Amino acid sequence: MLKDKHGIPEPDSDGHFYVTFWLFGEGYKEEGKNDRLCFNDMNPPVNCIEKDRVFSISSSRNRGTIFILNDGEYRMKKEGKIIKLKKE
């Protein structure tokens, strides 16, 4: 759905991409003194969100598709099965 509607992810020339999903919480806020993620394509002052990551997805030729959550990393195997990676 993200690819169809928004063109996300847009892999680089090597096929790599990295996408982070943020908790939107109470909506957009002013930058203030907090370490917030602010969007340049929106008019300030209400163009920032709290940095509260839900999870990230990355994909590369060497590692394949990886899901990064608070409790660790998971790899999607070619047949679609997802396994938790052991901490190094």
C-alpha cells in the first residue's frame, strides 16, 4: 500500500532502502527544546513529531529484509518466514 500510494520505499541503485515508522502520538508539535523530528516540507512552527520509533525495515542485497524492533532484529527468509536474529 505504501509503495502504491506514496512510492515508499524507494530503493537506491543497489536495491537498498531503510524505512522507519514513528509513533504519531498527539500529532504535530513545535520544535521547542525537545529532540523532535521536524519535516522541512511542512510550514513551521507545528511541523515536528516526537522521536518515538515503533520499528524500522531495511533491505539490502547482503542481509535481505530486516525488521528492527525494540526487542531485536528479525530477518525475512526468501520463502517469507520471519526469524529472530541472535544478538552478537
